[in-house]
Amino acid sequence: MEMKLLPTINSPADLKGLAIDQLPVVASEIRHAMAEQIKKSGGHFAPNLGVVELTIALHYVFDFSHDRLLFDVGHQCYPHKLLTGRLPMLAKLRTREGMAGFPEPRESQYDLFSVGHAGTAIPTAVGMARGDMLNGEAFDPQTNPKGRRVVSLIGDASIVNGVAMEGLNNAGTLKRQFLVVLNDNGMSIAKPQGAIAAYFDRVRLNPAYRHIKRRAKDVVAKVPGGNIIGQMYHVAGEMLKDAIAEDAWFEKFGLLTVGPVDGHDLRGLIDMLLELRDFDKPMVLHVHTVKGKGYEYAEGDATKFHSPGSLVVEGCRVEIKSSARSFTSAFGDAMVDLMSRDEKVVSCTAAMPDGTGMNKVIPKFPQRAWDTGICESHAMDMMAGLAKTGWKPFFAVYSTFLQRAFDQVFQEIALQELPVRLCLDRAGLVGGDGAVHHGFCDISILRIFPKAALLAAMDEPSLIAGLEFMRRYDQGFSAIRYPRDSVSEMFKDQTCPPFELGKARALVEHDEPDIAVLGYGVMAIEAMKALDQLNGGREYKVNVYDARFAKPVDRMLIRSLLERGIRIVTVEDHSLTGGFGSCVVEAALEMDLDARLVTRMGLPESWIYQDERKQQMAEAGIDALSIARTVREVLDIRQAMPDPAVRGKSVHTIRK
């Protein structure tokens, strides 16, 4: 397919210069451009295919160089980016030189927030709406017709998030233009869960909503502030009158609801948005779209093609390129085994069954495994309730999304000393998803709680052993972290010893080592790879340990090493602030040992943007080459300071 129109669109102003009957061609070209690139690099496929016409219509009607457009989650932003001058960046999608997979203000003035978590579009839009009012810049049809309008775009699965609900509750109090566009495709990453999702299903299927013709007095009688809504109705066009939804759920929040309307009818969308654009009260436009629209295989399995890797397309056959076994897949199999062996184990995820491996678990144990939808706080409290009633709950959640349930970990779990088990996928650097998804602070936010046990897995056998330890750990909550990466087979021929609370595992151990490297989780594997770099010129005696625990750390090991004057290098795929290395330093100080002999390696206090994970690790200075270089530097310090009394002037911190 030869592109003709899309390359000429360098900004939405160019889009507005096209005739409406040219816009379907633009839509087709956007889909083709996205599909061709994602075949090569992977990326968010189905969600972006579903919003092409909706995005075109929004940019055709509004001026988002002046008006406000707030995205929720952000994985549906590719068409928006291609219409705002970023087509040349598509060829290097999700790499440092190319286009980020989420809204990114560093790229364009059209991206207002870096967005990767759900539920935020409505609250941030309310804030900008209020800010524009205070600045005297808000749109008002009488007093400021050239003012800024505000639009938030949110999905039906994301609307159930507690933050979105709080935003809706406040949005209904606004006395100005405010438009919420609900992209209702019946899908999140997986099928949306809960009563609200069921409500949307009924709305989509009900013919009365597809052919709405309601009188104004029927709507006004049901809506708070009915006189205002009535006035709005009387000045509305006939098309809008036909589309007003009687007894819509959002009207309970004080927002007039319009729709559902066809999200792929460009002319209809544009006409509708033109009618809605100048209303000076908060409204919801309910748009029904098809996730994966335009590609039969994506429409047929929108979950599989939500964010695939690179694709192999041969005629009608489409396959996602296979990769090595992932930690996610290993976790799913391990949980199936665990739940088969122990009938008291229950598990859940929050809208991420495929991303966490719970898609293997839920079908096998439908009475003991759940997907709660996008509501991590609720899921955490639900697990607390299950623990309180004698069950053994495991919550599979991305490290980055764990942050949203910090208060629940504190109040309902740690404070109650309940043995909830947290399984933290995507811990550390996540590759193409970039800064919005890095799991860089789970250790620092969890280690503050009494009786917490914090574990990390370096490979599949240690993941299995760690989960088994957690199953039996009842003194408090426990958490195990593992990355978005393939499992190493370096130790596949060795028996993995069971986890013992606060005990590290020796991978390489000399009686009189020159130095000791304590790797937390997969960083132990990276430290083993560094040995190949170290032993090229001279023979170094390097002890390497799989630290296993950040809390409690192996105090006996630390004491044994530091009392002999053996320097320690800690390596972690986590922020240095409050991370595993800090745990080691603090333990040394508490035991009155020389903490100056500890060198910490970890993530710097700067944002690491989208790229391949191995490139990000090199940038952060925690890959095998960086570990080898650091070990040499530390050994050079030791040789320059042979007197143990003066070894190491300070705690050395290695940062890129």
C-alpha cells in the first residue's frame, strides 16, 4: 500500500485542510503504517487499531495545540502521534531514537503527561480545567469563545479504576465545558471484569440504546441539575437529541451522557463532536469501537494482539515470533503446580492475566483464582480478606502497578501481620515500555514494614523455590520480584536449594576471595557473566552470591566477609535509594562493621527511557561488562590501600 496523505500531515492543521471524504484514506494509511512497523518491532497493536477514526475525528474538530487532550493509560496513542508530526519516528518505535509507546511530553507539545497507569485521564483533566479557569483561559461560549476546551479519553475497562471514579465525582461539579470520551471496546488487555463492565455490555446489546430517541423532560427528570441540562438540550441539534442516553450511569455523577455512537463512522463522529464541542457543562460521549479494527486476526483475538512482539505474516497465517521461556510463563506454570498441591492457595491479578501468567491459572482454578479488573487497591484488600479467613493468597501484579496499592499493603496487610504473597512481574527495567513501567522502587517501599520477607528470583528454579518458601511463610507478608525477561539456563544442571529466611546462595566461592559480588535476583546471573570478562588477563578470586533476600539480608555472610576485610559489590536492578545495596550497608553499620568496604551498583536517579532491556542495563551500568569494570576498579582501590585500617574512604556508589 503506497501512502499518499499521511506523509503530508505534519500537524493537525494539515489534517483539517483535508475534505471529510479524504479522512477514511488517512485512517487506512495510519493502520497500514502501524501494522507494518509492529510486524518488525512489536508494540501495542489492537488498542491502536481500534481508535484510528476516533483520534482523527477528535483532531479534526478540536485544536489540541490550544485545547487539552488527556490520555488514559496511553497505549492507544499511536494514531495521535502520527497525526502530530511523529511519522518519521515510527521506524524506531519503542527505542531511544524513535517514538515512545506511550504519550511523552519530551516528544511533542501535544502530549501533556507521560501516561502508563490507568484511571488518570479524568482527574488530570479536571485539574487542567480548573487551572484554565483560574488563569482566565477556559472556554466559555459567551465570555471566552477562544478559550481552551478540555477532553479526556478513557477506556471502558479503565473507568472502573478508583482514581477515575474520584475524577468523575469531581468532574460533575465543574461549571464549564468538559468532555469525557469513553472508548468502549469491551476489552482492556483482557476482558473487563465486574459489575460496571457488565453494565456496558448491556448498553451495547440493548437496541433501545442503539436507536435512542428520548424526550428532554425524560432526561431532565433523572439528572442532577436538570434545569441546566434541559437548557442545553433545547439548544442542541436533532442528532444530539437522538443520542442522549436516558438513565445513563454517568448521569449519577452529574455528567450528561451521549451515545453509544459508532466509533468507526468518521462523518458521524465529526458531526457529533461538532455539536458537543461548545457545550459549557460536563458531558460524556460514549463511543463503541472494535479493538483490533481493520485486521481480522487482531479483531478475533484482541488479547493476544494487544501488545505482541514482532509478527510473522504469511498469507492468512499470523504468528507472534517465539522467544525464549519468560519469567512470566514460568510463574504461571509454577502457580498451577502450587495450587494443585495446596488447596488453600488462592490467587488473583488486576487486569493482567496474560501479562502475569495468570491466564494459565484462572481457567484451571475458577473458584480460587480471579481477575479483578484494573483495581490494584481493591485486589490487595481482597487478598487481605482472604488471608484473614485462613487462605493463602498470592497476588500477581506488575511492580510498577504495586505502587497503586501501597496504602493497602500498609493498613490492611502489614499492620495486621497477614501473610499475603506478592508476585512482582516486570521488576526492574522493562525495555520498550520505558520509564512509565520500570519497576524500580518495590524494595524501597516494601522493606519499611515489619516482618516483611522480600525475595528475588534469578532463574526459573529459584522462582519455584521462592514461591514454595512464600507458601509456608506466615509471619507477615512476602514478595518475590522477577523481570520482564527470559529465564537463564546457566544453572539448569544444578539442584536449586530451598530458600531459607535471610540466607544467600553461593554460586562461586573461594576460601580467600579477592572480592565478593552479591547479586540480587537476575543480577546474580549478570555477575556470573562478568566473571568471563574478568578472567581474561589475570586470575581474580571472585565470590558470587545469589543474595535471595533484601529483607532480611544475610547478615552472617556480610559479617564473615567484612570482618576479613573482603570488599563487597552489590548489584541490583532497582533504585540505589532504599534498595538491596542500602540494606547491606545498613546491616554492616548495625553490626559495627566497616561499611566503607561496600560498593553499590544499581539504577541511577535519572529516568531511563524506552529501549531494549539490555541497552537500558548498559546505560544504567549494571550489565556484565559494567560489573566486571567495577570489580577491577574496586580491586585497584584495594591494591592502592593495602592497610586494612584505611581501606575504602567511603561507601562507594557506582552510577552511570
